Amino acid sequence: MPVPDTGTDTFRVMDASANRAREGLRVVEDIARFVLDDSHLTGLLKQLRHDLATALKPLDGGRFVAARDTTSDVGTTVTTEQEHQRGSLRDVLEANLGRVQESLRTLEELAKLKTTGPDTPSPASHFERARYDLYTLHKALATTLEAKRRLDGHHLYLLAGESSCQGGIGPAVRGAVAGGVGVVQLREKTLEDAALLDLARRVRRWTRDGGSLFVMNDRPDLAVLADADGVHVGQQELDVRSVRRIVGPNRLVGVSTHSIQQARQAVLDGADYLGVGPVFPSQTKSFDSYAGLEFVRAVAQEITLPWYAIGGISAENLAEVAEAGATRVAVGAAICAADDPEATARELCQELTRDPA
């Protein structure tokens, strides 16, 4: 027996789906705003909420509320045990993201029916676009939460190479790790692949023994072979998606950024952390221009995905960088050229974690 298709039934379903989508988006936006304090993602979620309202407008015109029948809704009494408890804030986030995505799909499908006036195009494509945009934001939110967990307490990041460490890379890395460096990146541009892989495996051993993370610069293939924790790429190297095809979903992928636009895009591309700079002229890498402290301030105001200020940072200027909003920094010569890498690393860590009061 065919199910009768009435306008009231259609608008009743759309009303319920629109309510779920709006409510779920508000929960997600509140988490981004008040828990993550992430201005960038909060702004994108707010825009998505406004886009949803715009897409709903030609469908509604008072018809949603007119079709609403909450007292007769059989779903109000159908519940599961999981609905009334959440194990964590992450569970709350995931549940509401899922609720919005499902609701957008329902709206998209029902909007394909002729529910608007004869001269009004169907908004189905707008709901489809919103759903895909939310998939991207879902990934960015999940990545931000997980990256903050993995990099928690890792405030100091070392960039090291054979040529940049005056006392040898081994003593520099081991001393730095002992002094509190949480992440070591092997940046070495001159070695042949076989020699570079051998060095990478040694750095992997030193960092693992000291409880620090190990990241390869530019080479996702060698990152896998050396069992590195991640890989770091610049704006001219492979993009995040291509790197993921090589290293898989579980290794960290860091991206160098030199403008707030690049930083925003890297978040949406799925980077696990950002390099933010160059802040000052560096002994290890030359640049035509410097993003400076203004860029550090801009990222600090917008982005809570873990990020490291980088470029010419030392004990002498660290206070300026921290005052601009950086809680993590990456250094090279400041440790590698030091007479005592361990003591220098410890001093930098203490300065980074010092109570500003």
C-alpha cells in the first residue's frame, strides 16, 4: 500500500531535521568557542549556521511550525540508554556533529521534492554543500583535539642537522631531550638517502630513549622507514593529503605557514600542528621576508591547533615571542650551537612554562 505523500508530512520532517541541525550546530559552535577558544573554527561554524538559515528560508515561510506536532511525535518517547549519557566532551562533540550531518542529508533529500514556489530553485544543493563543509570542520575539530592531546606539554621543538650542531648531532639531540625538548626534527639537506636514513634511525633511537617525539623534515618516505612520529613539510613541498597517503593517518603532519591565510588553510587541510614564522632572521635558514611577531599575534588570536613559533628564536628574544602569544617555539642554533645543549634547553623550557604572573 503506497504511503500518502502530503505537504504536511514533508514539512513536518523538514521542521524536525532543521531543528536538529540548528541545535547540533549550536552545541558544536559552543565547544569550539568556549572549550577550544578557537576563533577560526568558531567563525566557520557560525557562518555555516547562517548559511543553513538562508537555505531554509525559501522552504519555510511558516510552514514548518504549522506542520509541527510534537505531542503526537512517537519519537519523543523512543530513547536509548546512550542518549542520556556521554563519556566525555569529545563524545558530546561527535554526537552533535553526527546529528547535524544526518539532518542535513534529510533536508537535502526532501528539498529535492517540489517544496518551493515555481520560480524558486531547489535549495537541495545548499544542504549538500553545507554537509560537505561540515565534514571538513568535523575533521579539523577532531584533529585539533587529538593534536592538543598528543603535543600536550611539548613546548620546545628542536630542528637539528649534522652541519648545524657544532658538537655533533648526537650530543646535541641527547642533551636537548634531557633538557626538556619535546619534539626533535631532523633537518638535513646534504646527505644521500642511505646516509640520511641511517642518521634518522639514530635520531629515532635517541628521542625514543628520552621520551620525545621525532619528526622528519620534508621526507614522508624516510619518516616511515625510520619509524618517525611524524613529518614536517613547507609550503613548496607535498600537501597534507599527499603526505597522508605515504605516512598514514596516525603520524603527525606539520606544515610551515607564513601568513594567517596559510595557517587557516593548513587547519582545514588536516595538519596536526603548524610552524609559524619566520619570526626573526635565522642562522640556519634564510628568507626573503619575515612574518614577524604580528603573525604570531594573529595566530594566537585565532587558532588553537598546536603551533610553534619559529625563526631566529633564542633566550634573548623568547620573552617577546611569548608576550605575542606563543606557548610553543621551535629553535635550531639556540641549542645546536650552544656549549651546553641540555642546560640551554632547560633554560628555554623554564622560560616558556613560567607563570606570567
